[in-house]
Amino acid sequence: MNWLAIDGSYGEGGGQLSRYAVALAAISGRSLHLKNIRAGRAKPGLMAQHLAALRAVAEVCGGVLEGAELGAQEVYFRPGPIRGGEYHFDVGTAGSVVLVLQALLPVALKADSAVQLSMAGGTDVRMAPPVDYLTRVFLPWLARMGVRVQIESIRHGYYPRGGGRVNLRVQPCRSLLPLTADMPGALQRIAGVSHVAHLPSHIAERMAKSAREVLEGLGPIQVEEQVLTDVEAFGSGGALVLVAETENSQLGAAAVAERGIPAERLGEEAGRALLAELEAGAAVDVHACDQLLLYAAMAAESSRLAVREVSRHAQTVMWLVEQFLPTRFTVTPCGSLFHIDVHPG
């Protein structure tokens, strides 16, 4: 068998590379030999959320996954046909369901019928986009590309127990529309949500207030403050998601509540991250760019994204996509921005 060997320590060398490698193998039909998984990390190999993503992709495409276990640094994956239907996946810990979806969503678009996903795990955890970022920033970008995803956030879940739940219905999309995101246009408003569960309400208020102070003077700022009930959240935690809506785009920034980190600091960090995107004139925020590149490679025609920074994550994704698909990426500095052009084969 002709295995495509991918070095899991390349570039950023983290879990994103492993998730996307298996997703791209399923989409392209290539057999994958993934080695040196997270080799440079303090705890190398697959952790629970990485393992959940790999197994989820294998199930949806009827693939054969060999060697996939906690701590594994090498796996073999032979994809099969991508099937629609109902699937339930549980990360089993507070591992991020949003990161698992990074691997599942592009695969589901190539299914032979609609894919119904029920996901359990962490919805708002460190080092991952909160679920409100997914619904308010990322999925609207995909909608512009013709992707139809219905999502229902059933229950929020936090570190260390998880327990969150998200349901999605993904319609197949054989040919994605190209994405032209190089001119954000004038800022219209800044919105968002600051929530806590089983914590004092003033934490959500302080996160939102600190973010507003950073962004003061830019126009209307409407950050909803929520205290979630037992039905709406499992465990204690919280998050802040900000969205700058412009004429032609939406830019996001987020922070997740952490024990020992003042709410004011979290709000300020999220506010400053969003302010940096706006001041640079970016059309796509840094984190959305990392994720959109794979979808742009699946589009029928060329796409362009204007970003303030080409992150190491983005560089790694571009390299990885080119190993599987006849896609070419070019990066061109343009003032305070970079234009990333995506040319599908």
C-alpha cells in the first residue's frame, strides 16, 4: 500500500496537525502514516481529545485506524467512504469538542448524506476556541462558502470534568464557494457574550467591563452577561467571546475563565486581541484564518484572506494541505497585513 508519511512534529507540531492530517486523508482518500505525533511536547503523543478526533473521523468514513491509543506517537490510517447518518462522540474528559469538530466538519461535508453529530466534552476550555466563538464567528464564515451547519449548544462544560454537549447537523457540500475576505469595510458594531456557570455573577460582569474599556470609543459595544443554570452548564467555569461586525466580515477574540486569573485580565486580553485585528485592518482574525485555510483549499476557485499575522499554525496547515491536495498557497505582505491566496488544483 502507498502510505503518505507525515511528520507530526513538523512546524507547530501539535494536535492540530494530527487532527487535520487524518481529516485530509479521509477527504483525499489517501492512506496515512502519521509519525512523531506531538514529539516536541512535554507529554508527546496522542491525548484524549486528539484520540477522540482521530477515532471520530475513522468512524464517519469507515476507515481503519491502527495504533491509536493514549500516548501513541505513530498511527496508520486507511480511509473508507464517508457516510452520512447519526453519530455520537464523547471526548471522555474536558477535552475540547470544538477541536474535535475541526477534524470532523470538513470530512462531513463530503458525506453521501447529512451527518448528525452529538458531541460531549468540554465546550469552554483553555487552548481551544469556546463554543460561542464557533457559533458567532467561524460558522458564519463557512455559511459564506455555502456550508450549511445547524448547531445547538445543549450544555456548556468546563475543565476538569467536561460534561458539555453540542448537537450539529451538517449538509454535504461537494463544491464550496471561494472566500474573498480581503476588505473588512467599516466597523458596524462590537457584540459578544460573557458567561459564567456556578461562579459569582460579578466575574462575567468584570470580564465584559474590562473588554469594553479596551474597546471604548470604537462604536456601539453590546456584550451580553449571562449566568448559566444547572440545565445550561455542567461544572463551574466561564468564557468571554467578542465579535467585531464590519461591512464585509466578522472578527473574533475570546478568553476562557481560569482559576487564579483575574476576570479583568481576561477581559483586557480579549479586548486587546480584537483591537489588534481592527487596527491592522484584517478581514479575518488570526484564529479563524488557521481553520479556514483547509476549507478554502476545498473550494472550487481561488480564495483570498487578509490577516494581520500568518501564525505558525497557519503555516503548518498550508504545508500539510499541500501534501494531500493539489492546492497552492501564496503569502504576500501588504502594509500592516498579509494576503493569503489559496489556489485549489
